[in-house]
Amino acid sequence: MTKDRIEMKRRDFLLGSAAGVVTAASAVSQAGCSKPFVPEEPHRYIDPAACIGCGDCVSLCPMGAIHLVEETSSIDPDECAECGVCSRSRICPADAIHPGKLAWPRTIREAFSNPLVVHEATGVRGRGSEGIKTNDVTDRYPRGSLGVFIELGRPALGTRFVDVERVVKKFTAHGHTLVSDNPVAGLINDPARGTLMPEVLKEKAISVLVEFILPESAVSALHTLLDELAAEVETVFSVGIALRAEPDGASRIEDLFGGEVFRLPNGKVNLGLAQDIAAKGA
């Protein structure tokens, strides 16, 4: 039997309609009736000759890219984010999962999705950005400014870079450019518009974090900007705001945003104690 392709926007699924859930379940059931797709390099794949059909890898994949069909597992290369979870877990008793030879632009899937891979653009593992974690040393977000973090793809759905472009373009149109050492900055081909290289737009990652610095006076404009993005982006995204604490340790987050924000406790503080060690390359 052949599988009829069922299209459903991620945003529709997130809205949780009963029809969306039924459609998704139908797609999964029909997938079980299709012939296994034997992938070729350059992407992660399962050797059908080695696969024993145990199915242990199916539920492990965070992107739902692995399917068991007629007692053989296979990876849908379009849905795979090259995160490496299936390989790192050593879940396959037959060692049938292989990484393939990744080539540009697919290599950015691994760079943004595999926490063990160092992002070449920034030298940081995972998504390629330290975010706010080292701000007490780097002072990326000075007093009087807001560090705005847009994380696309988590939980569960992942993100295509076409949605990453929508975020960057939206902020750029409002006069806010991407932080220069954010890993997405190297993918921009038109800084004036915030557009990304065309060849990366269909690529997928588990999570992409884009960062901007806004003045505190831009709080109202930020609300408008995020409302517009919510209607355009086709995946789940979260927004984090960071600002420096006052000298007495108090936070102005509620003064700026009111009671509508969820404020995390001040639990992550980097004192910079290893700065000299890092400088010496120890």
C-alpha cells in the first residue's frame, strides 16, 4: 500500500483541536502500511539489512523521525534533526544506526541539535550560544537594556530555519539586529532585511536560540512584535527576558512587564572564577 501524505501545520497541532489529534494519529497509522524508505548519504540512516525490527529506537527519537514498517526501522531524513540521540543512547542492539556523511547545508542540523558538537561559528556546544549564563563576565547585556531570547522548536516540535528567518526579519524590521555572536548571525545573507541564506531555510533543528538587545524603553514595542510573530511562526517558541539585577539584588522585571511574566528565581550566577584559567587555556 502507498502512504497518502497528510499535511498539518505545526501550529494547528499545538492548538490541540480534536481534529488535529485524529489527523496526526491517522498519519502514523498509515505510515505503518508504507514500504520502508532506504535513505542514502549524506544523512543519518538505519541499515535495513542489519535492523532486527525491535523498534526500540522509534520512541526514542525526539523528532518522531524513526518509523517501524514491516519489522524494519527507517529514518525519515526530512524530519531528522541530526541530533544523534539514537546513536548516543546505544539503543540499537544490532548497531544498525549510522551517521552518514553530512554535507552543507545539512551540517547545520547537527550543529544546532547535537549537544556534543561544537558549533564552528562560536565554539560553543549545543545550540552555539551561552546566552545569559556568562553575562556577569561578558557583560553582553548592560544595565538599562533587555536581553531578549527567542527559542524556537522546544518542546517536541523542532523548527525549520524558515521560522528562524521570520523571527530575525521581524526584529530587524523593528530596528533590532541579531546579537553579532549568535550562531544564526553567520547564516544571514542580507543584514538590512534579516534574511537567511536560501539553502538553509528548509533545514531542521531541535532548538534554535536567537538573541537581541533592546533598550528598556522598547517594552511596549516588544509586546506588539511578539503578537505579530505568534501569528506567523509555524512552530512553538518561548521568550526569555534577562536584565541585570540592581546593586541591592532587586529585579526590575515586574516593574517593566507587570505581573504577566513568570520570573525564575535567581539560581544561575556565574562569578567568573575560572576566567583566568580559561584565558591561560588550562
